[in-house]
Amino acid sequence: MKPHSGALVVLGGLPGTGKTTVGRPLARALGAAWLRIDTIEQALAGSGELSAPPRAAGYVAGYALARDQLANGVDVVAECVNPLKLTRDAWRATGPRVLEVELVCSDPEAHRARVEGRAADIPGLVLPTWREVVERVYEPWDRDHLVIDTAVVSAAGCVGLILARLSGTSARRGARRTARGRRGRG
């Protein structure tokens, strides 16, 4: 059995910080299930059964799917904005081994270019505008978590830092170094 079997990695951060870019290769490296809240929410919206776009439903479905996979001994990478203490607490309650990762982009111009230059890879998903990203409710974190600045760390570097943290090696020094210069959220 893998030494990190049954681990949940929650990748959070504002849109355009690199969650999908990091999440896909991380899930592949771990052989983990990849749960993307945007995919779940778009599937719910596309079902035609909801009278309004899902708000909590995508997260609630994600928590349930993560619990099932973790109970089966499968690692999970959950990708979501994870903007509230409430959502962070709910992810943490899904299993005994949870690594919370917040991706940030300390370069506002680079962040804006990412947001404005990307294309939706989920059919029907409408991506947020830069203004919507900047104005989004995003509560400060109130506990220790791994923060990685994607303005200075490549996707491969992010994956390496996360894998090091999961394996118990010291990734803190590198992660703290990458978070320097973190100015605001957009």
C-alpha cells in the first residue's frame, strides 16, 4: 500500500491561479481520483433538474464522492475555489488525512492575463470575468495550509511541493519561499 493511501488533497484558490493546471498532473502522479467542482456543478446545471445554478450542491456532491473514494483507499485531488471557512471545514471533515493547498498568483497582471485568456474546457461552463474574480467573496484562511505562488513556481514545481508534503519531507521551506510577495488577491 502507498504510504499516502487515502489522502485528500484540496486545491483551492481564486479562478486563474492554476488549480486545473496543477490538479491534473498531481492526480496522475498520485494515481488519485480527481474531483473538479466546476465539472460537478456544470453536470448538475446541465441536468435540467435545477431551477437555478447550483451553489452548495456541487460542493456537497464533491464531499460525498471524496468520502467514498477515501473509504475505498483511493487518494483524491479535489479542485475548487474553496472560498469559505465553511467549505474548508467540510473538506477537512471528509477524512483523516487532508492536505489543504491554496494556490495564489502574486502578480496581478499575470493573474488577469490568465483569467482573460483562458477558454472553458467544460462544455457549457461560463468562465468568470476578471472583475468577477476580483470581487468574489474569498475569506482569509484561519489555519495552517500549504500556500504556493504560481507566479513564481511552475506547475511541475507545485506538484513536487505537494508530493513532498504528502510524503512527509520538508516542503514547508520551499512553499513559504514561494508565498513571499503575496499581495492581495488579484
